Amino acid sequence: MFSLSSQIVNRFDFDVLPQHVAVIMDGNGRWAMEKGLPRVAGHRQGAKTLKKLLRCCHRLGIKELTAYAFSTENWRRPLEEIDFLMLLFEQLLIQELEQLHEQNVRISFIGDLSILPKSLQEIIHHSMEKTINNQTIHFRVAINYGGRQEIVNACRQIVQQVNQGNLTLETIDEAVFKQYLYTSGAKDPDLLIRTSGEMRLSNYLLWQMAYTEIYFTEVLWPDFKTAQFYDALSHYQQRNRRFGGLTKVK
């Protein structure tokens, strides 16, 4: 792990830091427009912010980071912006893969990847295969992802298994259902951070966030710095997580 300053070490109780952080990276376009820049400039700056957040999670020992990069609804955006985002995803993977691998970062992608550009699909699969045994932090990117779509897809797979005789209705419970989600094997997020002042889930990890602590901030994503992340973690540590019970659970 990277060394941490004494100020940071004294600020947090490392026993109650979230082990899985999810982020909705909102405000890239607004950030660019406020500066008189094209929207794509906001996305490029937002990618830099995400890289810094991943590095910070790595330093703190947070084991999972899941970022909402492109939703199933984002296809409604202008074609020029969509094309730029697909190219940006591809370029970033090519540029950053070796360094992330050296840092023992595991990379995964969740969502319906089948309709993405073929070149992007290839680098996605290559990055997942290359880093599959890395264990320091699991960096998950949601692309062409929708929470409702994920749940419907899981239901279809379970029905198919029942029809084939591999499952019975009596054996289907929450644990079985989770195995058919994109996030199979992942810990549910402890903390969700959404930037830019919007206060909704936007079809993100709907099943997984039943008991996730949610932190909203007015800060636009490209301006979300390390200090703002530490603020979110401080708020998280003040929450009383009871999971429906009466006693706080770490």
C-alpha cells in the first residue's frame, strides 16, 4: 500500500472505512459548459478524476470501486458525444492497462457489452483477462449498464435454468439470485457517492444498494478532488449502519 500522511491516518478509523465504494460521476458536461468548453472536455477531465479516485482508494485499502461510466439511457445523447466516449474508453484502457496491472488492480466491466464497438469489446476482454488474478483492488466499470435491465436479465437466466431442470423454485433465494447479476461475487456497495447535486439512483445497482449509505454533493465530478472524497468518507463513518436491526454493524 502507498504511504499515508499522519493527518489522514489520524482522521479515519480504518476499521470502519467502506470496503466497496460506488460512484455516479455526474456533472462532466455542466463543468465544461460553465468553462465555455465542449462537453467532451468535461468527460476527459472526468476520466482524470476517476483515475485519482482509484489511486486514493488503493492507498486507503478500499477493496472495490465501481464507477457508472455509461448507462443504457445514455444512448439518447448526441451521436458525436457517444462516439467520443467510446473512443475515450478505448484509449484510456490502452494507455492505463499496464500501469494498473503493475499496481495489482483487477479490472472488470459490467453491463451489456455485446453492442459496444468491436474494438472496445476486444480491449475490455483483454484487460479483464490480463488482470483477473490481481487482488489489491477490484475496479469495476459499468458501461451500457442499467439496473432494471440487469434484474430482468437475471430473471431470464433463472427461468432458463428452471426449465432445464438445473434449479427448482424452492431453491431460489436471494443468494441464488445474486449469482445471476453482473456483480456476481462482489460485495454490495457500502457507500455510494453522487456528484453535481442530483439526488437519485438513475437506474444504478438497484438490487445491490438496498442498504448502501448514500452521499450527495453539489461538486461537479471533474472538481471532485481527494479532499471531497475524504469528506464523503468522514460522513460515512458517522452513519449508524444497522441493516434493519438495533445495533450498529461495521
